Amino acid sequence: MTALAAVRGERAARVAWARLVEPGGREVAARIAAVGAEEALQSIGIDSVASTRMAERLPELDVERDFQVAERLGARIVIPGDDEWPLGFGDLAAPPVCLWVRGPADLGEAACRSVSIVGARAATGYGVHTAKDLAAGLAERDFAVVSGAAYGIDGAAHEGALAVDGVTIAFVAGGIERPYPSGHAGLLERIRETGLVVSEVPPGSAPTKWRFLSRNRLIATLTQGTVVVEAGLRSGSRNTARLAGEHLRVVCAVPGPVTSAVSAGCHELIRAGATLVTDAAEVAEEVGPIGELAPRKEGPSTPEDDLGPSHQAVLAALPTRKAVTAEDLARRCGLGAHEVRGALGALDVAGLALREGDGWRKPAVRR
Amino acid sequence: MTALAAVRGERAARVAWARLVEPGGREVAARIAAVGAEEALQSIGIDSVASTRMAERLPELDVERDFQVAERLGARIVIPGDDEWPLGFGDLAAPPVCLWVRGPADLGEAACRSVSIVGARAATGYGVHTAKDLAAGLAERDFAVVSGAAYGIDGAAHEGALAVDGVTIAFVAGGIERPYPSGHAGLLERIRETGLVVSEVPPGSAPTKWRFLSRNRLIATLTQGTVVVEAGLRSGSRNTARLAGEHLRVVCAVPGPVTSAVSAGCHELIRAGATLVTDAAEVAEEVGPIGELAPRKEGPSTPEDDLGPSHQAVLAALPTRKAVTAEDLARRCGLGAHEVRGALGALDVAGLALREGDGWRKPAVRR
């Protein structure tokens, strides 16, 4: 057991804070921001609510053991001021006091070009397919893909990034050593091998409802934007999207059938101002640096595209075999012969009409 | 044959214009607007392009016969100034010179509360279902449903309105007596019996490509808004939507799977500023008078909704059977005992927690 007075140094003090309080508390965050974690820790007892809460956990505090556990897990404890500390968390009223981080990627660096992909646990096959596709496309564009390792959309996002050897980051709500959900133990292991698994609560912590809610603010603010792939009307993903918007991050949502309950939350987000996205290029255009423009969606272009409507009408009426006169064409397409003659001249120049004696037809092979 | 000089009166002059020129010409529209249809007709020959075009059709002109044909078809010829003339066409640079109208509804009146529903001919089952649903919902809200009688979305929109005995209006690109497409002859017949079939080109006219394009401007401006249900990237419906937007009408689009080619046009419209809509209430909110608000989409609400996150965490941790102490709960949900005691007090008042001896549990039957 560590007596509070024995906790020395900013890093140790932050580990102690992580043990003593639940994540996301603004009161504690404000005090740490004002006087530093170490001094804030020594001043315990001044504030009654915080001190009561903390006093109950104090007997179990053992910062030395926490450092040993981190080392044994191959985890590093990252605090503000470290190179790896993500810039984005500077926007939070209550940033994490510290982070437990496992995996070979550099959190701060990966965060600089990253997108969160979140969504329903009860995803449809369509949602899972789309999440994987988006994540793979973004990873191929060198974005780190951030999510929460849950079943459904979260898992599909991580899988999509892994499938193209991209960097993916899982923010978990419990301790980083706890595979949650347990069915994603293998997935979390693979994420840890190439990307990062991150938590703001100490090893051994259970993933409580409150910690899930707190965790969402980290997913929302680490990245430049959040994409919701499928979400019901009362979904945690909409909460993450709301937090992203409040912190001026890009909020995107993927549409789906209006008959699908797990697309209803996405449609509400789009109606409220989120950007509708259909592929990774469109997401990259939203969250990437200026100039990363998605190709405009157009059907295949043909020489006819630049023609005016009367020219198009004449072209459509031109026979492929037996040539017809301009007067016949005028009758066929309901235009004046004068106008048809003008159109034929233009089509001739464009190589789209061929004169044959007194008549006109389409050139033999065009497409 | 009618000599031009023998055409007397504004209505007869407009019928003559409809025979002599293709719809949508701005030159003719401007002249008619300046001096009236009758005088404009007498001044033929002053302008060379218009006169050349018209001269070719002049030999076949027979306005008397046109009035007889209209009467035989049970059609009325409606011109600006008539009670039935739709106000919306006043926004067009080239309004129709006149309209052939068949059916019991009043065009001007129906237009005052109307929505256009358009989309792909090659619609999916999802699109057809959604178009019918939207049209039925709008017809039930006393909107006239306007479309173009094509296969796919157009036909489904008319069918949806008919299914609930609503008013539906078909704007056709050829003469009103021509069932086009022929597979919709029965549908057009049913529309004519209860709603309206309308054309700006005289009976006997073929539905040419140019006339389809011209017809779209009528669908776009008759109504207060246009809903695109499914549209490919190169779709005539996007053209109608563009025209609606240019004339300051509401433009809505229905989302669909990002994997569906016939939803791609809708998604592009939404990305360009069209309103995403998922049901008739949302469309009515956009196009109806102010105050016609769609119910906000929310999941079912529960007493827990108003609780703060720590209260929700305590509630989630409360057992249903065997009561547990506040200290046990604090451990279970990772909160301070002080905070848990406060939450239990609030939950008790709300009837969501029950004290039992030293412990707490959920009340027996709540839902």
C-alpha cells in the first residue's frame, strides 16, 4: 500500500488518481490542471465529495504495484507531456489522467491522421460489410482506424483495418488486460500485435456502464472525425457522434434502407447535419487535410454528354443503317427542320453523324 | 386547316402555339408574355428561326379540330388565367402555352398542396415499396402526389396514392390520350378516373426525348417539393430535382444501401444539400405549411432516461432479488459509496429502487 504522501512525481500521482477516481470527473480534472497531479493529490481532504469518494479506495492504493503490473503486461503508462500523448485530448474538459497503452504503434502519431468508426452491436450484414470496407479504404489511405472493440460495427472496423495491414486502435472501457467482450479476445490480441489497445482505467478495472460512456469521449476526440455506420435511435454511437460534434470534429454517417432500425440513428444524424458518406474516399475528403478530394460520383461519360437537348434528341433519332433526310428526322423528334439541320452539322463535326447522299445516319461503329 | 389569321381568341391562339412549337422554348414564351398569344401568332414571320420552324407545321394546323378532339376525349384545355391554371408555373421562364387535362380533380387546387415523387425506372423492390409507402402517407395527409407515370418509382408513387383513395396527377410527355409506357395503360386509366392526367403537348404527339425533358420542369415546379426515391448517378430524376431546386422548391431524397447503384443518385443529392427523408411525416414537414412538424424519431422512452450517468450505473447494478448494501453497489459499479447513497435516494423517490433492511434492490414488477 502506498501512503499518499509517499507518491512522488507527476506520473505516479496520475496513476494514483486513476485508481482513486472514476474517469471523466471535471472537478478532479480542474484541480489537476490548476496545481498539477502531485500537489492535487496531497491536498486531498480539502474538498469533501472528492475526498469521501477517494477515501474509500485509498486503502487499496499501491502505485508501485501498478507500475509493476504495467511492465508485466508490456504496457506503457502515458501522461500529458509525453511525446505519445494525443493532442486531441487537449480539447476535453476532463482529459484522462493517464493512459495504459499496449502495442507497437505510436499513439500520438497515429492520432494525427485517424478516423473513428463506430456503430451498433446488433449490426446487419450490410453494416458489417460497409464498416469493413470503409475501414480498409481508410487504412489504405494511411488513416489509423479507431473504435471500441465491441461486437458488430466496432469489430468490423478493426477487422477491416487489420485486413489491409493498417493501424487500428481499440479504446476499451475496462483494464487493457481484460478482453471485453470475451468473444473478441482474439481480435484484441491481433490489434495489440500491430496497432494499439488503450484504456484510461487501471488494469483490473471492470468495464462498467459509466466507463463505457467515459470511454466514448476519448474515441470522439482522439480523431479528426467519427463515422457512424449503423446505429439505432437510442444508441451509444449517436452519443459518440454528439461528443465528436461538440468538440468540432467531423461527424459522418452511412445511410441504409429506411426500413432498417439500425440505420434510423444514422439517418437522424444526417438530418441533424452529419455528412452522408458512402465510401472511404468521401470520408477522407471530410477528415483529411484540405485538397484530399474524393472523385465526383458520375456515371461513365460519353461524347453525347456535352450536347444540348435538341442535339441529343436528333442523335437519338438517327438510324444506324438506312440514312434518313433532315426533314424525316425533324418529324421523328418533333423539332423544326432548321434546328435539325443545325444539330446535324454539329454532330457531323463531333463524328456522331454521317452524311450519306441526301440523308444522315450514325457512323458504323462507335462504342 | 386553320389559316393563322382565322385563329381568334387567346385559348385558340395558345392551342395553335402548342401545335406549332415544341414545349419549353423561351423565345416564343417571351413573345407571348409580351404581347399575348393571339397577337404573337399574327406577327409570325418577323422572327426567322421561329417562323421557319413553325412554317413547316403550319399546313397541318387545325385548331377547330383540336377543340373537337379535346371534347371527344373528355379533356379540357386550360390556359393561364383559368381558375385551374397552377400558380407554380408562374416561376417558369417558359411555362406551357396551354395544358390538356383529363380527370375529375381541380389542377390548380390540387397543386396548392402537392408533392412530386420521382425516381428510377429500374427501381428495386425496396425503392418501389418505399415510394408506395411515401405516396400513401402523403395522400393520407391530403397532399396530391405528382409523378410521370413511368415504370418503377413513378408508377409506385401513383399506385400508393390510389391505394388510399388519394389524388394523384400524372404528367405525361406525349398526348394525354396515349398510354405511355403501354404497360401502364391501366394505371393511367385509374389515375384519370379519380385524379388527373396532364400534358402540355397536343393529342397525337409522340413522347419524344425532348418532351420528356420539358415535362420534367412541370413536375418540378407544379408542387411545393420533389422527393427522389431511387436514382442512378445519371438519372432523369436528378434532373427533375435540380430543376425543383433551381425554382426554390424543396428537394428531398430517400437514402438506401450504399451498395445499391439506384441509391447512388439519392446519396449524391443529399450530399449536395437535399434533405434526407425516411417517411411521409418528414416529407410533409419539409413541404407543408410551417408547423406541420414530424414527430421526432426516438426510441421508446423509459423512466431511466432522465437519470444522470451515475444514477443509471447504480440502477443497472441493482439486483432484482436479493438486496445488497450501498457499499457493495459502490464496488460493483465503480463509484464512491457517498455517490451511490445519493443515487439510491433519488432512485427510491422515482420508485426505481426499494430499500430492504440494510440493502437495496429493484422493486418486484416494473415493466
